[in-house]
Amino acid sequence: MREIKFRVWDFQNNNWASEAESVMSMGLKFSTNDFYFGENKEKLLRFHFLQFTGLTDKNGVEVFEGDVLKNPQVKIGEVVFNEGKFCIKTYRKNDTIWYMPLDIGFMKNKEIIGNIYSNPELLK
């Protein structure tokens, strides 16, 4: 069974925040289907919640949405949630976007080299 956890980027402070701290400080409550935003909706917009994929890279580091992965051929891509599954999003030579679903076999030679917030230059 995969663990459900999040990493939280704080746009206001440009750093990683504790998910629990972020949610608790705003008085938000979870239901099984949704957040209750109430008057805290604007505060919530300062955070981006990135979910754990349940996978690790070749070094045993947990992989989250927004991570940038590299393979042995030095091709890189961003981890995204697309059409109901976690994928790596890459660009082909003709500038088309390609989504490859992540699984344990796919991850065995991939390495996290950064993320889209701390290292946006990696995807340029």
C-alpha cells in the first residue's frame, strides 16, 4: 500500500513549507472529497501541494510531482499527474509533449536532479 503524502511549495516565501503547518495555520479542514476553503481561499492559493508518487529514484529518494528526473542518456523531464497516473513529461525534438507513465521498472535508472521550483532552469 502506497503512502499518501505531500510536499508543499510556498509561493509567498519561495521555499518548501510543511504541509501540515500550511493547512493548520489557515484553519482548513479536509473531507474525504474536498477541502473546505471558506474565507481562507486566498491564503491557500499561496501554496502548491505536490503529491508523492509512491516511487523512489535509483538512489532511493522519494519522487514527488514537480521533481525533475534524468535518465542515463541525460534526457530530463518533469514528474506530473496526467490522465489519472503519474508520468514523466518530456519534449521531443519536434517540440511535441510526451508523457511516459511512471512505474517501478521505469524508475530503476532515473535520478532526481531537482524540481520545478528550486531549479526551473533544468527544464529550459
